[in-house]
Amino acid sequence: MKSYRIKVSFFNGSVYKFQRTAKKIRKMNNVNNLVFNMFKIEDIKKIEVYCWNENTKKHYIELTYQYQFEQWKKNHARIEAINAPGYEDLTGYGNRTDGKINRFYIGRSTGWIPIYLEILTNNSTGGVSLFTIKRKFQVI
């Protein structure tokens, strides 16, 4: 059975790492519900899930909960992401924004590892995965 490493960061600076199988995560419906049953949601700053990519044979990190993103999502805030040089094309919007700045709303996928999504307009039905590496976020 496939297992996932989960890292929970708290506002007090402490970090808790543990591992769970996909079966146990699905039993709780998703990763966030599993963690929220273990800890108080008010204390959690960030939840990251380490996944294995069969194509690249490397681990990658999925951000499933971050306090700041949750606040922006709840307030339907328009977000601006400034991409670091060399990371412009990884977002998939290079031609549309000259590769420097992306503007979007934050959404969330409905899977059992619920990742953040970039929603381009407030009436879009979906979007692409939120790329968080080498980007600065701010509300516009």
C-alpha cells in the first residue's frame, strides 16, 4: 500500500512529521481531515504532503493547507504572484503575463490530497495547481 509523509507546521514554531497509508487517509476523506482530527485547526500554520512521482523518480511536496491562503480563499481575495527569474514558465502562463506576474483567486481541489488551485476569474469552474516555489504572493 502506498504511504505518504505528512509534515504539520504550527504557529509556535514546532513541526510534527508522520506517515500514513493512502487507505487511512481516504478513510478520513482527505489529508486535512486526518490532521484536523489530531490537532486543533487554530494551531496549524501549514500542512505539507510528500508524494512520489513515478515519472521523475523524485519526491515532490503538495501544500494542502496554509493559514494565509485559507484567509484569502475565505475572503475571495484577488492574488498577485510575482515569479522569480527562471521560474516563469513553470506556472504555465508565460505568454499571458510575460512570465513575471500572475493574478488569480485561490481555490481548492476536491481530492483526498486537496491542493490549492489558481482560479483565473471569479466564475471559473476550475484551475491549475498553485505553484508556490520561488513566488511572492500579495493581495491586490
